[in-house]
Amino acid sequence: MKKWFLLLILLPATLWAQKNTTAKTTAGKSTVQVICYLYGLPAGMDSITLYELGGLGNRAIARGGRRMPDSAFVLNVPASKSRFYGVGLNEVAAAKVILGEEPEIKLYAQAQYMELGRTVGSPINTAYEKLQKKL
């Protein structure tokens, strides 16, 4: 009797609950598009990574590839509160950017000196760059 209860009642209920939670999380979310114009890339480099900066360790959040017309790298990230992220070829050499509320950010950088990259179209990031120059 317990097996029939599990099969007929609990299994469909858990599947229905999982379907409803995934629909709620993806509905109504906007995205932030990070467009990266990088030059001086190593041969064969086809993607870059967005890292969540977490102190001693960084966590890879998204990976973006090239778009065809201008060979820029494109990353799409869900919009959220403004936070620091790193964009780069690896964890060590990553440009620090603030992402979250702006719909599009453009990053211009040289691959060997990603931390010196500049952003366009983002008042928060340009203010952050000016603060870094003062310090």
C-alpha cells in the first residue's frame, strides 16, 4: 500500500512542485550584457569567463563566446544587486567590474593587462575607475 501511495501521490506532487519553482525563478528576470573588446589574445582563445569575486577564491559564474560581426566576447548575466565581478581569461588576470543594474556594459582591455581595462556605458564603473586613479 505504501508503494502505491508513493507512486500515485508523492511522485506527481514533487514533479509539479519542481516545475512551478523553475518557472517562477526564470520569469520576469532581466539580464545584463557584458560586451568585451579584447586585443592581444593568445592564439586559439575562444571564450572568456565571468568570476564572482569572493576574497581568497573566485567562482566561475558565466562563460561567453565571440560574436561574429566584430569578434567581441559577449556575456549574459541575470540582473541583480550591484556586485563586484571579474572578467578575464583566468582568475588571476581579471578586470574588476561592477555588474547588476545596468542593461549593457562595454569593456575594452588588453589580454595581458586585464586589470587595466576600461568600461564604457556604465556610470558606476567609471566612478570606480576614477576612485582607483585617486588612490
